[in-house]
Amino acid sequence: MSKNNKDNSLKYSLIGASLLAGVGAVGYFLYNRSSSSTQKYGNVKNLSKATTVKVLKQLKKELFTSFSTMSMMAQQIKAQTRGRASEAEVKEFVVMHPQINEEFKASEARAYKKHNITQKEFEHAVEVLFKNDEEVQKHRQEIKANFDKAASGSQLDIKTEIPQSLTSQNTLQIIEEIMKASCKKIQDVFQQLSEDGGQVNMNDPQTLKALNSMKIDDIKAGILEKYGLENYDDPGTKILQYATTKYQQENPDGFSEKMMQLEMKHRRSMELIQQNPADKDIIEKTFNEAAKPMGGAGGMFGMKIGNRTKKDENIEKIVRNEEKTEEEGEQKKTEEGEQQAEKKTEEEGEKLAEGEQKEEGEQKKEEEEKKEEVVEEQQQQNEQDKQVEESVEIIKKSEEEQQQPEQQQPEQQETEQEAQQEQGQEQEQQAEQQEQQQEQEQQAEQQVEQTQEAEKLPELSEAQQLQKQAEQTQEQNEEQQINQEQKQEEQ
């Protein structure tokens, strides 16, 4: 199976699990709000800034355990998936897990109850009344930062100040009380399951569901408050956890040995109450009897602190070997379960991959069909364009043929006009020649008349005749001049 298919299988597995888990009605800090309108709160009581800050500090305490659970769960998912799950996928799975939802709701409910307010009143104060207040928003952002760190599987900072009253002895005593109280609470659940006809089995879904519904944190908080660890700014759980780590480092032989004994008592008690949930004294007996094999009466577990005997060392080895054997058995079961789960996940992933390949094939086929349709449409369009071009050529050619006669017609008209002008000029010349001829004829006639008159007047003196001829000649010249002017005007 390819790496991509494995990653897809893992992704689908995580998403499927988170969907099965369901979101439900989660607490305020499990999701981001995008609106701060006052209308959605209705008529709620306005909290003071002091109360709001106290609630925020209380929430930081209450949510510390929930953040620790989130961090451990995220680390387990990363280990089981071997780093194939992305940060976003791990965070989504953890946030949507029912156990985380229940713990967050319970933690927030305790904080609101302690200050006698409602969740809506708190939201109204944080988002509306003190939306821009530096102190309020600082506490809010600190909680949000711890939330993001826990959801990604990062270790929470447990370093804090240890009260003087919390000695190593008191630390062990508090841890023992918490173990015994939690065992008794679990015993009640087992007894109820047994009375209802159910099977008390840690692998049974009904048993696991009943255990997840328990409110162990309430029991733990009550014990921490009893010893005054809830009177500090940091949560009591954080103080107890840091004190345990510190005393183990400072006294690995003494304190660590006692812690190991407590863990063995707790584990043995869990086995016995599962076998016989009706025996109410079995837990106390187990915690008391577990100290007897250590010998002596030193300390609260009957152990000799500082003067360890050979017998003590042998018993310690036996206990450690038993613990190691149990751990190896549990680890083997866990590995087998992981292998089966991984195999199942791979099979589901292969099925999903086959479905995806089939879907991709169908999608590819659809794309090819679409491409063929596009090519066919393009060919049709090209043919239409070609027909249009041919039509345009035909129309263009027809227009050119029509334009040729129109161009020839003006040339003919010009030729005809020139011919007419030439003809008109010839006619004018002929008319002028005719007029000149007529004038010559008139002059000839006048000369004849003058000659005849001269012949008729012999009695006139030569001087008179010359004068008369001169006058006639002058009249002729004037008539010719007048005729010429008229011709010029006509032209």
C-alpha cells in the first residue's frame, strides 16, 4: 500500500472517529466565537470586573486537568499514527472527543457554580462588558494559549511554587486518598453494572462508557480543597503534580519507592473490585495489606526508610519484575490492537482509494467527452465562419461589378460634353464668318451706292464730294465698331 493511500486512510479514520464522537454542547473555551452582539444575551446580569477576573482565574485552575488530558491524548494519537496525522487533524480529533467535551463542561460548570453565575453571564462579561479590558483579556488569552498547546500535544508547564505545608509525607497522603476515593467511585460503577446484569470488563464498551461518565475530578478537587491546595493562584492539581516530580528527583530511593507501592496498591485494588464489586472493604484491606511485605513499621507503609535490608531489596525486585511483566503484557496487547487497527484502517483506505480511482476514471471520461464536444463545436463554428467568408466574397465581387459601369458613365459624359463644346465653337466660328461675309457684302453695297450717288451729283464741287465721302467712311467705321462691341458682349 502506498504512502499516500496510508495517509488518506489515516485521515479518513480520524475524521470518522471525530464524527462518531460528535461535538455536542461544548464549553465556552472549546470553540471560537465570531459575534459579540449584546442581542444574543438578552437580559442577563452584568458582572463586575472583579467577579469576572475571579472566574477567569478559577477557570485556569479547573481547566488544568482537562488540558493535561488533552495533551496526553494528542501525544497518544501522534504515537499511534507515527506522525502521519497533521497538527490540524490531531487537534480536531482531540477537541471533538466525548471525554474532552465532558471534562471541559464539568470544569467550567464548577467555576461558574463556585461564583454563583451562569455561563451566559460570564460570556457577556468577557465578550461585551470587558471586551477591551487588558486584565480580563490577558487571562482569557492565557487560557486560550494553554488550550492550543494542549491540543497540539505539547507538555504543559507544571513548574510552580510549593507551599511549605505540602511536605513529601503530605504529598503521598494526598495521592493515597485520591487513589482510594477514585477506586471506591469505580467500584460503585462496577457494582451497578453487575446488578443490572451487565459484564464488568475493561474492554466492554458499556463498561468504558460508564467509567467515562464518572466525575473523578470532583472527588479530586474536594480532596485538594481539604488540604488547602485550592487557595492558591495555580490549580491544586498543578501544585500536587509539581511537588510529586520535585520529591521524586530529590529522593529517588525513598519517595519514588513509596510512590511505586501506592501504584501497586491502586492497581491491585482495581483488579479486585472488578472481580468482586460488592465487597466494600476490599479497597481498605488492599491498601493496608500491601505494606506488610515491606517489613518493619517505619513510615506510613511499614517501610524502613534509609535502612533497607536485603529482604526489602528482593521484594522490590519482585515487585518491579511483576510490574515489568504486566507492562510488557499490556504493551503486547496494545501493539496487537494497534496492528489490527492499522490493518483495518489500511483495508478501509484501500477501499476508499479504489473508490477514488473509480471516481477519477469517471471524471476523466467526462472530461474527455466534454473535450470532444468542444472540438466538434469548434469544427462547426469553423465551417460556419468559412461559409460567412464565402458569402462576403460574393457580395464584395458583386459590388465591384456594379461600381465599374458607374465609373465608366462619368467618362462618357465628359467626352460628350467636350464634343458638344467643340461643336458649339465650330458653330460660333461659322456664325462669325457669316457675319463678316454679310458685313463685307454690306460694305460692297455701300460702295456701290456711293459710286452711284457720286455719278448722280456731278454738279457738286470736288471739295464737297471729298467731304461727303469722308462722312460716309466715318459712319461705316462707327457701324463696324458697334458691331464688334456687340459681338464681344455676346461672346
